[in-house]
Amino acid sequence: PEYAAKLGANGREHIRNNFLITRHIKDYLLLFISLFYDGDVVYL
């Protein structure tokens, strides 16, 4: 049961970090900011 709970929590975290719309919005914002920013690294 403890291992299954840990797997479930890790799975939810993976989905939250990689597949939700907020992640895609962040990626688009970074893309647009990087187009107008002359530096090498852009942080959001």
C-alpha cells in the first residue's frame, strides 16, 4: 500500500509537470519572451 501510494503521487506529479495546460502556457510565454530578449538565458 505504501509503495502504491508513492507511485500514485509520483504519477500525479509527472502529469502535473509535463502535460497540463499550465505547463504549455509557461512554455509559450518563455518562447515569446525569448524572442524579444537578447540575453542567453530567460527565466520565468
